Amino acid sequence: MKEFNFERLIAWQKARVLSKEMYLLTHDFPKEELYAITSQIRRSAVSIACNLAEGSSRLHSKDAARFYEIAYSSAIELLNLIIISKDFSWITEDSYTDIRVKIRELSLMINHLHSAKLKSS
């Protein structure tokens, strides 16, 4: 089976894993939050992977850079939601720290992709 460019991106691979982790993490969130913060956490995590995939398919560097910028913004949104979740004691301090480290690592990778595309335009 042919592998697409985005599947080879380490950032996309990490974003894919993070998406799954966010679905598992939010499984036990309060049910009244299902259509609020739970949904927003899941959507922002999936958005990171989706925008990395879409950016990798763009023919023009500036177009690709824009999608990487959106992926970065989604990572920051996810971090904000994780901080709020910790404030409500929906996640443990250990989970918070682990996720924060993963988002930091992923955001650095996305920044490198973004910078590389801007330099090549």
C-alpha cells in the first residue's frame, strides 16, 4: 500500500498518538461536558493531525506553512484546555505534566516544519 507524505512526518505520527490519548483521557470526564470541553479537547487534538496532513499535500510552500500554523494553534488550544481540565481536577498532575511535555515537543516539530516552508517560499 502506498504511503502518503504526511504519514512519514514524525510530527503527524505523534499528533495521531496524542489524538488517541485525548479520546481515552476524556472518556471519564463529566458527562455534562461531553459537548463542551470534552468535545473541544478531542477536536483540537484531531485538528493538529489533520492540518499537518493537509499542509503536507500543498504544492505551494506558503499554503503548507499556513496549515502548519493552524496545527500549531490547535496544539496551543489543546494545551489551554488541558490546563483548564487540571484546574477542575478532571486530570491528575502527572497526566497534565505528561501531556504538556508531549504538546511542547510536538509544537517544536510543527514550528520547524512551518519555518522550513517559509524559508523555501
